Amino acid sequence: MEQTIKILIYIHAFFGGIGLITGIGSVLVKKGGLLHKRMGKLFSVGMVVSSLISIPICWMPKHQNIFLFLIGLFTIYLVIAGNRVLTFKTKTKADTIDFIISGSMLFFSVIMIALGIYCQLSNIENGILFTFFGGFGLYMTIKDFIFYKNTSEIKKQWLSKHIGKMIGALIASVTAFIVAGIGIGNIIAWMTPSILGTIYIMYWNRKIAPKKPILQSAN
């Protein structure tokens, strides 16, 4: 059994490494170009496969890791949702698949919040992680449904949504590598990827925002 788990961990690390490298690469290369798209696809495949493998590993004897489980769950949602947003380039209305993706994450987020509250009231270790990730997931999925409903703004917002989701997945990947892979679990390791990723998202949101016309005073 332990040998099987080790093999799964190696496969998980391999695909996670591919995702991490191509994710960083896609940030550095020209956006929208062929290399960016190819790296984005490799990043998506690497992160989803790595996360899917990590989820059962996190519940196996001697390998229980709530943090890695939650990171894996969120990474899958962020990558899939981030890629689905690209379909709004050619459509102005969310379809069933979009609602299933966001609805599933909403369902799991509510469960996480409930578990987090129970764990904290019962003084169970790491309960705060469930509350934090559950609250974060609830916020993001509510934003998804607002985005789906506001059809008049979809064409203006789809790119910023794509950037936010994919950088969010990269943040999760880098954080998991630092905390679980390298074993650095201090507050700096937790917060630095999120801070840098948020700054990057804000930079691109400002860059792609529609330019406001300059009003000229009448002579």
C-alpha cells in the first residue's frame, strides 16, 4: 500500500512540476500568443491531474493533509472555471456546464464553512483552514453567478475573469509547492504568493480596462 502511495506522490509531483513551470512561463511570455496558449494548456492539464491525484492521497494513512486537499480542490475549480471563461469570447450567456462548475464549488464551500465552524467550536486542529477556504470559495462562486447574470457586462469582463482564475490557480500551485513541497510553513510562505499574485491581477485588470474618453472643454 505504501509503495502505491509513493508512486502516486511521484506522479502528483511530476504533473505539479509541469504545471508550476508552464504556469510561470505563461505569465512571462506574450499574452494571447501561441506559446502562451500552449503553456496555458500544459498548465491546466498538469494542475488538474496533479490535484486529482493529491485528493485521495490526502486521506490515506500517514499522509493526511487537509491543507493539500483544500488546495487541490480549489485548484481544480480555478483551472476549469478559468478555461470555461474563455468561451464567453463568443457567447453572452452562461450555459449548464458553467452553472454546474460554479454550483459544485458553492456546494463544497458551504460544507467547508460548516465543517470549519464545527472544528473550531470543538477545538479540532486546522478547523480555520476549512473556514478560510470555504469563505473564499463562497465569495468566488457568488461572484461567478453575478457575472453570469450581468449579460451586458460579460464581453467587458471575461478576460479579467480568466486572468483572475488562472493566476489564482498559479498562486495555489506556488503556495502548495512552498508549504507542502519544500516544507516552509510560516506566514511569509503563506502570504507572499497571494500578495504577488494579487498585485499582478490588479496590474492586468487596470491594463485591459476600457480607456475613458478625455473630455475636452468647449472653446
